[in-house]
Amino acid sequence: MSKSAAVDAYITKSAEFARPILRRLRAAVHKACPQIQESMKWGSPFFGHKGVVAYMAAFKSHTRFGFWKRRLMSDPDGLFKATGNMGMGGSRFRSTADLPSDAILIRYVKMAVALNEQGAKLPRAPRKKRPPPKAPADLVAAFRKSPKAKATYAAFSPSQQREYVDWITEAKLEATRRKRLATAIEWMAAGKPRNWKYLNC
């Protein structure tokens, strides 16, 4: 059994009601997977084997126990539903009476360990696409005098457009803004993105 002195200290310093809960959770994890490794992350005990398996934490009036890959796990005993486990938020326990049986805890830990051994990966959250930036009025006005710059800007990706818009609008002085605007129109008329100088570095 590989136990961490830091986790020992964490349990000892926890509130009196939390200690027996944390000890029982810890024992179940080790019984389910004798190869489990303990560590402290973000101020709480974590359990790992071929990746993060689970974590536990103690608060003023409750403890939490959660599985890293909860979203990939089934819930045959209703553990997540019954205890309000929402993803990594974990299940809340206020006393040992709230805990499921050791057999259930062990079964769930083994399920989580199996996912790591199989190399299961959590799906990445879809990246939110930022809308195209709104061109400021002075840039729009400048485009009327330079169709080439306007066409180049329209062909840019939203991120390339944003680089120009941010550069112009972040100028602190009006003179600086006018100078940047003139330069931006010149560069775009030549088909150049904002950071064209660095593209061939």
C-alpha cells in the first residue's frame, strides 16, 4: 500500500466529523487497487494509477469524493444520482452513514481504474467560437477609400480581423490611433495580416 505522509497530515488536520469518512474512502480506494498512488493536488488528496482515478476533500460541513472520469463511468448502484455527483464536483458525504457500502465504493474505484488501464480519454469540451469583431467606425470609413484593404479584411479569419481591430482600438492617444489606422490600411491594401513581419521568421 503506497500512502502519502501529506495525505496523512491532511486527514489529521481535517474536521473531526470528516476524518472517519476520509479514512474509509481512502481504505476502499487502496483495497480496490493496491497499486494506487497518492498525491496532493490543488490542496486535496488525489489517487492515481495510470492517470488520475479519484480525489477526496474535506470542508467545514461536508466531504467530497469524485472520480476524474466520472462522465465515462456507468452508475449501476445509483451512487452519482443519489448523492448529487455532478462530474468532478464529487459526491457529498456529511457522515459515514452517508457513505455507500465498501463493496460499492470498491466496484466504482475498479471501474475508474479500468478506464485508465484501457487508455480512455475524456472528450474535450468544444471550444466556443468567438464572433467576428466589429470594425470601429474610423476603420469602416477608411475602407471606403481603400477597396483593396476592405477586400483583404473581409477575406481574413476572425482572429486576423481581431488582431487589426484590437491594435487600432487599444491605442491610448488619438494620434497613435490615427497612425495605426493609416498603417493598417496600407498593410491590408497590400494583402498583409497584422503580424506579417513575423511570418517568415
